[in-house]
Amino acid sequence: MKMSARNTIPGTVKEITRGPVNSEVVLEIAGGHEIVSMITTNSVDRLGLAPGKKASAFFKASNVMMIVDE
């Protein structure tokens, strides 16, 4: 996947706390640091996010979105 934005940080999904509408996704990045994002539970399923899966945090303004390479 190509993107014009350069503000992406790769990592590995560490933990997902699912809720009925939104889920909390913890992404472990370099140095053992973590980025936590709230995204819809539907997006967690659609992206196939699961602990151990590689993903990236994408920063746009005040939003954090998860992306995966397919």
C-alpha cells in the first residue's frame, strides 16, 4: 500500500479490548513503546487485527488510524 503521508509508525498489535461499538487497540512500536487507538469494532474485524499482527499507526491531525499491508 502506498500513501502520500509520511507520518506512519509501524508496529505489532499487542492487545485488543473489544467493545460493542468501539475497540481499544494497543500497537507496540520500536523501543517497546505503545500507541493506543480507539477504532470501531467493525474496523478491527475488517482489517483482521489480532495480537501479533503487523500494522501501522497513521497520524492525521488529531486522529490515529490503523492500516495494514495486504
